[in-house]
Amino acid sequence: MRVANDVTVNVTGIQPDPTATLNVTLGGGWNLLGCPRVSSVALADVQVQTGDLDPETWAQAVTDHLVQRWAVWLQPERGYASQATLQPWQGYWIRVLVPNGVTLVFPASTTTAAVSR
């Protein structure tokens, strides 16, 4: 959404339990993903799981050709850029390289942050 001036947006919902891991299923190909935590999450801290196999590190999933190395986001007025850390309230493109998709396993939060934006 593009707006000419700053606007206030009220978001209503239930925040995921920050003390528990959080699973996000992605299909094969490009997926648009928002950071599911209220604090930043490094891709190095995210695990990747395929099917019933044990989750593996992001680095190993890149080596195994499950996911593309970086998340991609659109920098206003600068174009697309690679990111190694997901920030709250930002959207990212994640490319899954296997047709059956993967599950991203986000770690429990180690910090707390305000939810309002």
C-alpha cells in the first residue's frame, strides 16, 4: 500500500507466544513473509524443515538448496536489497527452491518489545 502522507493503522489480533518457537509454512517458489516477531530475527537463527525431517540451520538449508541465501525486500526509492535479518513490520520475499515447500522454524524471542507501531 502506498500513501501520500503518514497514516495511523490499527492492527488487531493475537500476538504469537514469544516464549515458544513459531512455525511458518512456505510453498515452493517466491513467498511474501512478514517478520512474525516484534523484535528482529536473524535468518541464521531460523531453522528450515522439509517434511518429517529434523529442522536444519538456515546455512545448511542454503547448502542443501532448500532456500535462497537472503531474504529480499524493497527499499523505498532504492530498489530491492538482500537482507540477513528480518525486521518487525517489514515484508520480505523468501525463495523456496524445493517444489513441496518448507517450514521455517522461528526461535522463541529472547527480548521483549512494544507491539504498537
